[in-house]
Amino acid sequence: MAGTKFLYDKREIKFVLNEWLDMDKLFSFPEYQDCVGIIDPIIDNTYNICRDEIALINDDSDKIGVHFKDGKVITPDSFKKAYQVINDAGLGAVNADREAEGRLPLTLIQANYEMLSHACLAFTGFWGLTSGAVSVIQQFGSEFLKQKFLPNMLNGKWGGTMNLTEPNAGTDVGANVTKAFPTDEPGVYKIKGQKLFITAADHDLCENFIHLVLARTEIARPGTAGLSLFIVPKYWVNDDGTLGEFNDVITTGIEEKMGQHGSPTCALSYGENDNCRGYIIGNPPDESGKGEGIAQMFVMMNEERLNTGTQSLAAASEAYLLAREYAKVRVQGKKFTDPKGPNVRIIEHEDVRRMLMLQKSYVEAIRALIFKSCYYLDLAHSSKDPDEREFADGMFQISNPMCKAYASDLSWPLIGEAIQVHGGYGYISEYQVEQLARDSKINSIWEGTDFIQSLDLVGRKFGLNKGKVFKTWIEDIGNFIEANKDNAGFEQEIKILQAAFEDYNAIIEQLRQYMKDGKTQMMPLFSTRILHASSMLYCARLILDQGVLASKKLAEVSEGNTDAKFYKGKIASARFYVKNVLPEVAVIRKVVEIGDTSAIDIDEECLG
């Protein structure tokens, strides 16, 4: 049996944090001054925990999974110790406390999260959703609510969830019908309704669950604008913080899923016995029926979208590393250039090299995208320069939909390449890549399907601040091209980037023309492809920036130094991505300019 392996390239993430991103700038801010010199120790410590503890439960996660018995969700026995390890090591929901002294910047927290996702993808949901719920309560809750719920959520005793989806309201959140009725107690409402597909909403690792529930009061207007957000605990919490009576939140079942068997996806019923209560967060709907819930929930949703992108990155990265290691030992076939010679390891075959380089370059480009975005989010939160905060926030706003959608759209075919490298063994469960494919597919559906992310980017983010934010993002890429057009050794790559930049601008101009002509359906028809073009262009700019840096670093080390091979690998990734992936922007330009509408013109009966 191949068994579970934990593979993670610490050198790669240390390059991103220590050499590429200006983490010293973050550490100069008062809230992060204690972080100076801790990057390597933190990465090393998390790596050891992942290797020695969390990766060991991955087989149980997939093969045993969670079970629903007598109304209770039961996790594998090995999960109990692993969950305690996470909380004892400070790797759980405690990282969501953005008001704590000595906290870490998100960029470093996300590096830990990627590593933990490498070790066991399904397991991260047990504290990842709690972190998001903490962020919402911390930002919008009253001091009463913070004191009542946050301490036990931060220490991992209580779990937190995000409750949006209902039987008839998935992507269309505005169709939510869960009701909230005011009581005589100020701020307390009776809750009645059903939610489903709720991750980690019930299990035996926590003693209570703090559900954030979108619901509609009697005066709420239709659609998303009328929604309010409520804290609904499974067990009522007394004023002294102790657990009270059962709060009529019933887990009716868990889903049988394609993957992530170790993560419970629950169906919940609120108020079946008319005895479910919850606290409204913020204010009730105003006179026009407009609630505050959807804006509050977007704080959590955006955080989870970034986490979903990181999970997708981790799955694709783990699959690549597994494929690389397998290719080094699997002997099969003769060299194309030596047909009468001995059989060789498959890593010596041309097409296997192509598949490995495709995976390596994509993974490193997506990692650059995600961690640059995290870095900008840290700057937006902590910089004392208002212009820098505005710039950083704008760059994050544009890139966040790409982090979620591009990463999760691409992880599926990239893991497919890893399966292909394994040949027939990749298709059977003896080897881990098969599990990674199943576990990762949900990421393109979670937290708003990737189409929704593309609409957010093209239909909303491009127009932020009358287009100023998008213009700044475009200028950043143009400035990089201008600054590097004469960079020795990268002349060809910069020319390809320049051509893609021109193709991309033509795509945007064509989209604007469609809108002027009243062809509004062209936006949703092409938004996913435009998001991919945006992502490829930006990823190329970022990974080429890494390649230029690696070239400078390479000149400073001796040929025999272990870093020499690493830097050469970084340069190769940049060249491959720019030369083999980025030209797809030209294809997308051609498709958008052709403007084929057959997909929306065809009668549905003609689809067969």
C-alpha cells in the first residue's frame, strides 16, 4: 500500500515570505512587532505538527469519515487528539482574534492554513468556519455578544458555522425564507426554518455550536437586502457563560459526499418545537425593510473564499509533489532518444516532464496570487498611510475573486495531471491523488460558485469607485512591464507578457462595447473566461516577478549550493507559465471578439 504521505515544500513558502514579500514592512507595524524573526520557526513548527499529527488522520478522514447515528455526528477517534493538538498549538480559531496582542499577520496565518490543508483537507473545516464566525461577531457584535460567545469559540470548545443555504435557496441567497420573530426580550428573536449543506455544524469535537443564520423578519423586504443575521447557539448560553437548555436546533442528517468524508455537511432544522432563539447582530431592518445581514455575512464569506482558494492550492500542490516523487521512482519505457537502451524512470520522459512543469508552474503562480492578496489585505488593515491602505484594499478587492475561482477551477485539472503521471495507479485509492481529486472538487462550488466569483469581478469589482480600483490594478501590471522591459535574460518573457497585456485590454474594451450596445448577456456569457484571463495575466506578472528575483539570488550563490537548484526551478516555473499558459489570453480575446451566442440562442430542447 502506498499509504498517506505528507509532502510540503518549506523552501518554497519561505521564499515567498522571507525573500519575495516585504514582510519586514508588516512587522514594522505595532501590532506585528513581536513577529520579527519568527517566520522560519513558525513554518518549521507547523510543518512538524502536520507531518507528525495531522497527516496521520487523513486515511481515517477518507476511509472512516463522519457518521450520523441517533441524531449525533460522530467523528473518527483519531480526530479528537488532532483537534486538541490544533488548539494547543494556537493554529485554530484563535488566529481569528484580530484584537489580540501579539497576533500574526494574515499572510503568515494563511501559510499555516495551506500547510494544514496539505496534511488533511477535510479537517480544516472544524476550525476554519469558526474563525469566520469569530470575525463577524468581533466586527459587528455588541460587547455583550462578544463576551458571551467569543472566548469559547476562540479556544475551540465551541464551533462556529455559516448558515446561508436552504432547500430552495443556494446560490440565490435572496430566496431565503427562514423566519425571525421578535420576542419580548430586546435583541432576541424566535427562529424557524431549515438550512442545509452547513459545514461542521454538528460533531463530537465541540460542546456547543454557534450558528450564524441568515433569516428574514416580518418587516423585511424581499431579496438579499431584507436579510438579517442572527447568532443561534445549539445550546442556549447563560449570562455567566455556562451552557443552558437545548435551543431547538436539530441536526436532521449529514450528506453522503463524493469527497471530504471527514467533514460533516449537515442539514439543520430550527424551531421545530417553536423554541429556538437567536440574537440579532446589529440593527433590525429599517423602515424600508432593509437589513444588515448580507453585508455582515460577506465579511465571513470573503474570508472563507480566500480559505477555499488556499485549500485548492494545497490540493493541487500536494498532488504535484506526489506525482513528482512517483515519477522519480517509477520505471517504465525507454527514452525516446534511446529506443534500444534500458528502461528509465518516467521522469525522464518528455511528456511527463511537461505535465510536471505544468503543475509546478501553475501551483507556484496560484500561490503567488493568494499570498500577494493576503499581504495586501494585511497592508489594508494595518498601514498607517491612508493612500497605501486604499491602494492595498483595492488590489485585494480585485484579486480575491481570482484567489477563490481561479485556484478552485484549476485544481481539478491539475490534480488530473497528477493522476495521469501516476498512470493506472493514480485511478485507484491505494494512491493518494485519487482522494485529492474527490476532496478538492467541492471548492469550485463552495462559498458562491466560481461563476458567481466571475460576476463579482467583472460586474462589480471592475466598476468599484467608478473604475478607479480596476484602473490602478491595470496600471500595476503596466508598470511592472515597463520596469522590466530591458531585464537581461527575460526579454522574451516580458514581450509575451506585453502582448497578453494588450490582448487583455482588448477583451475589456470589447466587453465595454457589448454593454454600450445593450448586449448585457455577453457579460455572464464571458465572465468566467474573463476571470481566467485576468488571473492568468496577474499570475504571470507575479510569477515573473519571482523569476526575476530568483535570477538575482542565483547570481549570489555558488553552483553547488542547494539554493542554486531552487532558484533555477523558480526561474523555470516563471518561463514555463509565461510561455505555455499566458498565451491562452490571446485565445480568450479571439473568442470574446467573435462573440458567439449559440449557447444562449439554442432552444433548450436542442441540447438533447
